[in-house]
Amino acid sequence: MRNQHDNPIIQSLVDVDVYKATMAHFALAMGHYEMPMVKLSLVCRTVGADLGHKIDIGQLREEINHVKTLCITPNEMDFIERLPYISPLTDGPFYHYFANQLGQFVSGTHVNSLPNVNIETHDDKLLIETEGYWFPTSWWETIILSIVSELRIRHEVKASGRTIEDYYRVGLTRLDEKIDFLLRHPEVRFMDFGTRRRASRAWHERVLDRLLERIPGSVTGTSNINLARLRGLKPMGTQAHELFQVYSGIYHDPVENLIDSHNRVLRDWYHVYGGPLSIALTDTYGTRFFWKQFTPEQAVNWWGLRHDSADPFAFGEAAIAFYTALRIDTRGKMIVFSDNLTADLMVRLADRFRGAIDTGFGWGTNLTNDLGIPGVSLAMKVVKANGHYTVKLSDNIAKSVGQEEDIARFKKIFGYTGGSVTPCLS
């Protein structure tokens, strides 16, 4: 395998999670072509991560600058156009705006229109921010996370006095142990959800190839657009908390509009995509609020739910109780679990809910960043939209995002009565 330092970390503008494309397409379909303005900021939720000292700032700036020179290729654009849920607008605003913002290699070069990224360090803290129109600013999210994650791993490897290949051997042993375990549990099927916090691009590719070699029937797809394109896999992804946060900025006033902005996302999303992408993210303002807002009609029409924080077993039981109270057959519904998954946890969840509700899994950090180096919980979140600061509460309050006074205000507005407090380690 080529040494990871030989080439830039990001070599394709579609080396991103699928939900970047689905949300961009959604925003344009709803008429949000150039508004609102949004601000994204790096969030490190692991205490003592010390990214300010562990990330080579010069290298980080160089990697970011390289991304600014990239353009989407005709083959990449063609792949995105052929996604069934995007094709209805192929000849419309999405295609033209997307191509204009990210550029295409047609003749010569075309610099993309991604906004500039501000990078600073304050003692042990690493600050990364970018600001501009919702799309294409949002496109930076998983790109920046992939770069920061890989640069951190490089630092840890160098500090250990070992080589990256030493760590890859450890990682391969751990990966094969997981695969051996999953071979005994073919009922567990998962998608690769590891782009954002992967150890490296090269390792991500190796992991996926190993899975496809040994347990291809267990891999339902990947959240990475480029890897889906190159490996012939199904690209999988729907929405992120970003949508709810941006809508809270668009529909900020009066407070009734702010409260309704959450369900407005769901209504608008279903209007654009219908059933195929109807997996609802539940915990932006706490799942208790979600249960109150999700209407009986939505419960019938939407395919399922995504769990992203707090006790997954408790969430599953609550989901079954919610559907049962509405006399909805849960065997026709699905829960996609995506929080801190391990092979063992996926098996236990599948066993717990077998026959009651369908289960799917978005397997991330433990899949693509398990080399024996302690993990760090990184996110790139919308912190401001349409001139208003945004908030994400989460069922695990340790994953909350926002300024202290805004978090307190949103808790009151959305009736948030508290959740679990679990340290974010990866």
C-alpha cells in the first residue's frame, strides 16, 4: 500500500458522506439556493484531546488549500446524478448549481467555490471555522473531519516511534477478529459509516476491501460517495442534525415557528424524497420532544428512525411502544443504530429486537479507526444559521452543541427535561 504521506488526504470532492449530497439537493429543491448564511465550527467532545498541540497546523492549512483546487469530475457528477432520489432534478437547479459551486474538469481547470476556512490554535484547543451560503459551506463538514482525524493519527504514530504499517497490522488483526465474530452472525447487516473519523483514507479503503473480501453479504453499502462509486456499492445516507439546526435559524421567530421548525424539516424532507429516504433522526432536541411532534400520519408513512445518542436498547423499546400505541405493526418499521457501535453491540441489538422491529447499523469509528490509538470524538457542526446561533441538545447531553445561554433557552422552549451524560470518547 502506498505510504499515506505520498498524496494529499482528500483527492476527490466526493470523498464525503452521502448526506452532504442529499441535504444539498434538498436545500435546492426547497428553494434555499443562496440563503441562509451558515457557520460551521469544529467541535471536539473528548476532554484532554489536546488537538492544538497534536495537529500540524501548517500541514492542515496545506491540506485545506489543496481541497480548494479540486473540481468534481464528469464521472463523479454522473454518479451523483444517477442516484435515484436525486435524478428528478437532474436537468434543474441542483445539477447546475452543484456543478457551478464544485466545478467540473471540462477543459483546463476550474477552482471550486468552497468558502475559506479559518484555522487557529489556542493552547491545547484547535479552532476551525468556515462561513458562507448553506451550500457549498456545508460540503466542508466531513472533508475537514477526515483531514483532522488523519493528521491526529499521524501525530500519535510519530510520537510512538513506530510506523503506520505497524499500526495497520494491529488494525488488521482487530478487524479480522470482528469479521470472524460477524461470520457467526450473518443476520447482522451494516453500512460503512466511517468517513468522518477514519484513521486515514488509505486505511478506510483497506478496511472496506477486507469486508468485501470476507463478509460481502453483511455490507449493505457505504456512506462515502466516492467509495460507493469506486467499489460498486450502494451509497447510503439521509439527513444530519444540520437540517434541524439550519431550519431553526430560518424559522427562528416567533417561538411557535422555532418549535415547528423541527417538524417542518420532516414535512419538507418527505415532500422532496418520500419513502426511500424516510429514516427520521430523532434526538436534535431530545427524543421525548420527537415523540410528541411526530404525527400518527408520519409514523405510518416514514420507514423508520435513526438512533444517535443515549441507551440504544431503551430507545428501541421506546420506539416499539410509540408505534404500538398507534396500532402500527413494528415489523414493517426499522431502526438504524449509529452511535458508538461495536460488533458485539450490533449483535446484541439485533438479538434484542429480532422479530419485533427491523434493525440496521451505521458502523463508524470502531470500524475505520481501531488501530490501538485512543479515539477522539470530533464533529463539524452548524453553530449559526441565518444570523441566529443554533443548538443541538441530544439525548446524551455531553453531545450537545451551542452557547450556554442558547442551550438553556432551547431546553426551555423544547421542554427538554434531561438525558444521559456519557463521556464522548470516539
